[in-house]
Amino acid sequence: MKTTMGLATAAVLAVGSLGVATAATSQAAPTAPTTTTSSSPATSAGLERADDDRVAAAAIEALRAHPRAARAAQGQDVEVTDTVVDPDGSTHVRMHRTFRGLRVLGGDLVVHQGAGRDAWEGVSQTLAAPLDLSTTPALDAGAAGRRALAPTKELREVAQLERSGRPTLVVDAHGAEPTLAWEVVTTGVREDGTPSRLASYVDARTGRVLRREEQIHTADGQGESLYSGTVPLQVTQKGSAYELRDATRGGSYTTDMAGATDGFACSAFGWGCKTGTIVTSPSTTFGDGTNADPDTAAVDAQYGTAVTWDYFKGEHGRDGIFGDGSGSYNRVHYGRDYVNAFWDGQKMTYGDGDGVNYGPLVSLDVAGHEMTHGITQNTANLTYSGESGGLNEATSDIFGTMVEFYAANSEDPGDYLVGEEFDLRDGRGFRRMDDPIADGKSPNCWSSNTKNLDVHYSSGVGNHFFYLLAEGSGSKTFGGVAHSSTTCDGSTITGIGREAAADIWFRALNVYMTSGTTYAQARTATIDAARDLYGAGSTQAAAVAAAWSAVSVS
């Protein structure tokens, strides 16, 4: 549902006092619901939409009454994109912002209101002050496109590089100061075969490339499955055959790409994308547990989707990736010797590995990782670059790991390694959360350079935080694998349990984080979430603060 409003009236009423508000991830925290849910199911779609509209309208009226909190400015509009209602009636309404008709990247916000008479409780956002900038570019679109495609080391890693469509003017509020910028989207193929859809942001005044954001999110790194043994599946009969399609989970299904890859039109515009052939069987059994049967990897992908769906619905009240009960789909056997997996905004895609160092990338934790990218996109929408990109990747590692524990599958027991099942070389996987630096690139501790790292490495800080919060410091064993975690400040951390840690992270993602959230702001968001769930003076809230300090985030 989308509702649009303008804040021009609010800006006029506030006269010249709009610039006083200071930047904060959350200006005020809601008080202590016991759980977080999406808008409560109604008896009909019409009633549900009406409830959402009432919640959205109340949030809009609240913003009109509190223009400073919205960083109100002449020419600013907001659009409601999502609502969350707590069991006690508190509401959290997510909005996107435009300025003089231009999208404001990093301008999204969440309005928090209680159920009582004095409902206003504050706003979560990263925009520091009201927008005040010219929207007339000094650089034209053609020049911006040329600047974006000028040779750099990063672009040399993308073959078949082409511009997709015309550059678009936006306000980029992810930097130190909001800047008028041209968004230039290019497509291509990375060295490992992953499609690239890269957005470059070019300063519309100076021509400097401000930043780049990859919009294809990767995983770096009854059926007979490869990694999880014999697993239950919901299938759909079609004629005399059965399809790997699950009507109980939004119609989620799995297709076989048979080595095909996406073309330019798919990466650029989403046109003519290869969907593959839906996996079918003459009986209700799929796969034989080996790579000799191409349906086996499809079983893992479909099983991973089902378990991830059940985890988010059962543990966090989230009804699928999009929160509305609709499903997505998986594509397996993508490309040749492709060692990766990715979420592209609509579907999950899995490569088969190279058969020497890596097998098919369809393990439980990677399936959970990729579906979580979709959930992140449809909640906080953490920008896939800088520290917010690291938080995006950490979120996928966190919930991919939680899915593995949730499954309680003896063939693939829970641990804090990511992708160990398809690591044919040594079974260590791509990353580990107890000691991220074990891969030689992912830092255990935050530093001022963290924002400059590839998002798959800057995620180390968030992964380490979560492990310490859940399990604590010291030596432990999970899934038969020895784990050991130290702290950056020499402290000793006692964990609160992974379920509590995951509840806190999900509420922070769903209610407090916005697209530009940094690690320091994630600290505030998770402390607020812990206070909501367990109380301001709770052991859990104190543990969140201590775990962030233990990874040098203050």
C-alpha cells in the first residue's frame, strides 16, 4: 500500500525553526511491546487495506503536527510504503521521501506512535537536517553518464559493461551532506559470472563519482537433497506429473536453468529474463541425493525456501519475503562452474560451483541468506554499499545461520560457519561469525575504514556482534565445530541466547533501521529494540550495548 503526502503546510507552520533537530537513528523509543508483527490479518483484503490506510493516515497527521521530526522542508513529500502494528496497538509506519519531485536516497524514515491518547513517540531516520539544496544540475545527463563509465579498477572487474537507460536526477543523502546527483545504472557480468546491475552516483555539480552500489546481492561464497538428507516437500500435481511448487508457502517454486545465464535486457530492465524450466517428477519424490540427478540441487533450494519461510513466519510473524503471503522462486544450475548465488530483487539464483573446490551453493544457510536479502529489501532496504551494505550482508548471514539452527537437521547441524556444506576443499565455508578475520579480510572490530570495505567483508563487524550477543565470548562447540570468539576491548561477554538476539535484530531491522543506517546507528536501533522487547533496564538491553562495545562500535 502507498499513501503520499506533502509537508509544505507543516513546513510553513514551523516557520524558521526546522533546522534545530539533531541527527539520530531514533529520537524516541516505543515502549515495551512483547513481540513485533506485521499488520494483523483481517477477514478480508478490503478490511486489511482499510486498517493499513488508517494507520498510515494517523502517521501522516502526526508528522504534520511534528514537522521538525520529519526534517520538513518546502518541496518535500513522503510516501507510506509499509506499516507494522504491535500487539499493544503501537504502530511503526515506514515512508520514503522525495524533494521537489526527486527521490531522496537515505531519506527514508519510520514514524513511531503508541496506542494511547498521547501517541507520538518519535522518528527513526538518518537524514540529519531539512533538505536545502538546488535541484538544477550543472552537469547534464550525457556528461554524467560518461563520468560514470570512465575506467576504474572497480569497473574493470565488470565485462560487457553497458549503460542501462538514461541517468536520473536524485538527492543522495548517504554522504556527509545531501547532494544533487545523477544516478547512472550500468549492466554487465562480473568475473565469476554473476550479473552486475551497478548504480553509480555522480555529483551533478562537480562530476565526481560519489559512490557505487551493486544492486545484485550475492552470497560470496519428499526429496533426496545434497546436504540435508531426505527432506519433506510440498509439491503440486499437474496432470500425471508433479511440480516442485509449494502452494502452502505462497506458491514458491524452483526451476532448472540448465547452464543458461541472463542477458543484457534482463539485467538492465528486467525484460526477457530466463525463468528456467520448472522442476517436475513423475512421482512425489524428487532427486536422488547426488549431483548425477539435476533435481537434487533443486530439492535443496526448495527445502531451504520452505524452512526459511517457516522460520520468519513462526519466529518473527513475517509472511514471506514481501510480507503479504506471496512467494518467490529459485533458479538452480545457473551458468557453468558458477561459484556464487544471488538475490536480484525478485528471485534467488544458485550456481553449481566448480566441482573441485565448491559444490552447488544450495545449502540451508545460503538459502536463508538469499531470502533474507529479499526481506531486508522489503523492510529497512539497507543500501548495498558502505556500512549499511555491511549491515545488509550481516543480516543475511545472521538469519541464514538462524535458519540452519531452526531446521535442526542432523545432516547439516547448526553452526556459525557460512557455506561450509558446499566447501569441498576443507569444509570451512566462506565466512565464520565467531571470528570473521579468519578469512583474512573480514574485520572483527569496527574502524573508520570499515565503510570502505567490500560489503561481504565489512559484514564481519555485525556478524561478530551477533555471535557475541547470542553466545558470548570464549570457546564453544556447535554442530561438531569448535568456535572461539574474543572481544576487541578485552571484555568478557555473556550471551543472551540466539533466539533473543535474533528477535532483537529483526525488530531493529523492521522498525528502526533505514536505508542509510551505519554501525553506530545500528547500535542505537538494536538497543531500542531490546528495550521494546525486554525493558529499558533488562539484561538483554545491557548485553546489546556491551556486545557493540566489544566490537568497537560506540
